[in-house]
Amino acid sequence: MKVSGMGYQKMAYIYLRLSNEDRRQGESGSITNQRKILEDYCHQNNIVIAREFADDDYSGGNFNRPGFQELLKALDSDKRVNMVITKDLSRLGRDMSESSYYAERFFPERGIRYVAVYDNFDSDEDNFLAPFQFAINDVYLRDSSKKVKTALHTMMDRGEYCFRAPYGYRKDPDDNHKLIPDEDSAPVVRRIFSMAAQGDSTWAIAEALSEDGVYPPLKYRVYKTEGLNSGNADMMSDEWNNTTVKRILKNPVYLGHTMLGKSKKLSPKSDVKRPVPQEEWRVTLNTHEPLVSSETFDQAARNLGKRRSDYMQLEHVRKSIYGGIAYCACCGGAMCSSGTVHKGEREKYWFLTCLNIPKRSKNPCSDGARIKYEVLNQVVCQELNQLLSLTEEEKRQVTQEAIRLAEDAGLPAAREKRLEEARQRLRAIDSMTMKLYEDMYAGRLEEDRAHRLLKKYRDESDELNELIQTITQSRRSAEDVRRTYDQFFALTERYTHVEQLTREILTTFIDRIEIEPKRYPPGVKVYARSKVPYEQKIHIYYKFIGEKPEIPLNLPA
């Protein structure tokens, strides 16, 4: 933008933000009012507004806001813009540490001047009161969070549904805290419970819904709020999965009960939630119209795990001890039992196969692993017994060799170089800092400019010290290696020799096993049941020590 005769040199992005809590304070903080304040300020100070960014209904507790993130990207692409302006510091954010970081470091370090009009904050000036202003906004955030929690708990105790309506329901137009059946999705929920009560598996239910073109919950929600032609709707899957079906079948909301408070945020500044013990949930019975009867709900619940539990009780079913331990090295998928039972031979044709090999997998493995169950047992037993048979002297030798290997590995050359460069830069900064003080006291350098340079060097020093600490901590010291091996060898005191591998022994010593695909000689064609020799690597990660290095025994002391 260019205005004839004015010669503007200051070009700014203005940023507007409003949360629900701010909206309750009245019109003074509205997006419209913020925009008017900033437009007037820019007009009075001959500042061109290059673009406006806004986040309506977003908390200042964190900076993961679409408008603010878009502003940061725009700053990278448009180098003409040299200012960012908000109504006050709280519009930038209420988290003390992050707000201070963006206002006092992020923007200035990129040559961007940041101004908060009502707080008289200007990143080009000395802002002595800024720490108190950031702290006040942080206290306000915590206080608001506490008030919101108290209000939510009161509503939960009254059985008012204060969150998004679950699939199958919508909010009552006359009472936003009450659920009523949704005319389109409620029949789908009833169908799911009916099929489950009749004995259909969750996979069968999911496949039937997908084949009939029924939108799964996430796509249905986007379709109802944004329309089917929206970009978000295009990104949503059309396929149901058994996990979604299970969640619906286990949710007592469909019996007409309100069950809230099952999770909570770690802090007012975090979006991460953690589960709450069941005894602390807010449960209120008979708060809305049920979609299924208690008889149908209970029958579906009984059938939900019945198929698998009945199957596992059968004598011929193979019960693997590697659940949650054995994984495919190619895709990370779990290794599951497979194979046939031929002429009563169960062990002979028992394999562990990558879960993502079957065609119905949505993320099929390109080179899935497969191994005989008996072969894996033999390998793990052999490895374990080798460790269990070590003498005290051999354990000491193994530990010493692990220490040597860790020290030899050291750090990658690039990180070692970066570490040395950081240390050299720190030494240079120390010298320049001393020179600055000398020039300032001798009158060769203006005090104001000296303080700005000192602050710049101090910030750079802090960053370099953090980098050095991060890199040096990635080294494993001899004491660390020795401690982990001592912890592992303490476990070996429980056993002297493993005759038959059990789940208990497996979980005592091993965290994870990764199995690579078989590798055959190049150019050799392999057919089913062929006797072509192959190589297959198995990585065993033990408790405390990880993957045991291939080291010889009887090493020189």
C-alpha cells in the first residue's frame, strides 16, 4: 500500500483477540472496539495497516491460536512489515513467560517493533513496568480459570450438559445445557446398539455403516456445522472403525445419564488433559431422553467382549506371551498370532505376523515381518540364558565394554562442532562485554546504546548456555552406564536358567522386541515352504540397558 505524498515507512500488522471470559466483560473489549482503537492509533502515528489478524473466542492461556500463528507466518514472508500492534498486552496473551518472550525477544530479534497501545508498551523503549504487567495478566488468567472451573463444576453437579453434544444428540434450542435426540444421527446410534445386542461384532457394525454411506461422528459434525463442501469435510474420513463403535457402545449417555468430569487439563495454560479417577466423575441420572433401553445397552455390553473372551477359552487358540512386547521393525505394528492348525500340529504352524500385513489395514506395511513362534522363543531363551549364566567377573567385563562403547560413540561430529562453536562464541561475547563496559565508562560509547548491546549479548549467552547444556547432557557418562547395568543384573538374581519362557519372565527382563523381515540372497526366488536359507534380525531391548551390544566375553581386565 502506498499513499501519494506521505512517504510511509512504518507498516504494521494489527492483532485482535477475544475470549469467552473477555466477552462477558462487555463491549469495551470486543473485536470491533479493538479494531477501532488500533485504526485510530495507526492513523495518528502515520502507520500503514498492512493486514489484520484476529482470534475470536480464543483464550490467552496459550499461543496455539490460528490467527496468531498465521501472523507469525506472514511476518516471515512479508519483510516490508516492521511492526505488530495490539490494544494491550493481554490481547497478545496472558501467559507471563510466553507473552514476555514474544514481546521482548521474538519480535525485536527479528527487527519487528511491538506496541501495546493501552499499556504504553513499546519494544523499542525501556519498559520497566513490563514484568509487573505480564504478571498481572498471568494472575488474571489463573483467577479466570478458577472461576470457570467452579462454574462448570456447579453445572455438572446439577446435571447440565456443558460441553459439545455427543453423537446422536444435539443441544435443545430452548436450553443450551440440555440434550435432545438428533433426528439424523440418533437412528444410527439405535442401529449400532441393536446390531451389537444381536451379536454383531464391532468390525461388522463399522463395515455395515461404511457400506451404507453413513457419515462417522467426526465427519457428521463438520458436515452439520460447515457443510459438506467445506475443506474440513473433505479431510474427514468416510470410514467407520471398530474403536468408534466401541466408544458409542460403552457410553451411558445413551441411557439418558449425564457423566462429566472424566478428564481435566493439566494447567490453565495447557490443552493436555489427564484422566480423572472414576469415583470423582460427576454423574447425574435421567437428565435427558435415552436413545436405547437398559436391556439393549446391557446385552450389547455383554456381547462386546464375549466373542473374544469365548474364543480365547477354546483349547486350540494360540495364546501369545508377546502381546505389547513384539513389534514389526518395518512399520512398528504389533506382531500377532497367525498360521493354521494342520493335523493337530499347533506349534509347527504358529507364526507371529505384523498386524499391518492384512489387506484390511488402513496403513498396510510395505515389508511386514513374520517369524515362527517357536523360533522366537528359542532366540529369546538363548539370549536370556547367556545373560543369566554370566559370572560376577564376566558381568564386570560386560559393563566395562558397554562403558567403552558409549564413550567411543560420543557425539556426532556435527554436534561436537556445534558445541565447540558455541563455547568459542561465549568466550567472544565475554570479551566484547568487557570492551563495552570499558568504552561506556570511558565515554567512547553512549550509555543507552551500550545497555542495548549488553542486553543483546546477555540474551545470546543464555541461549548458548542452554544449547551447551542440552548437548552435553546427551552424553552417557560411565556412571550412568554402570548404574543401568547394575540395575539389570540385579534382576538376573531371581533366575539361574530359563527352561520354558513365560509371560512373567519375559516382562521381568524385556521392554520391547523388534523383528525385521526375512532377508534372502539376492536374485533367489522364494516360494511357500521353500528351504532357501535366509537371515532375520531380532532386536531385543532389555530393561534399563536397552539393546545389548554384541561384545565378546573373557576380555582383558
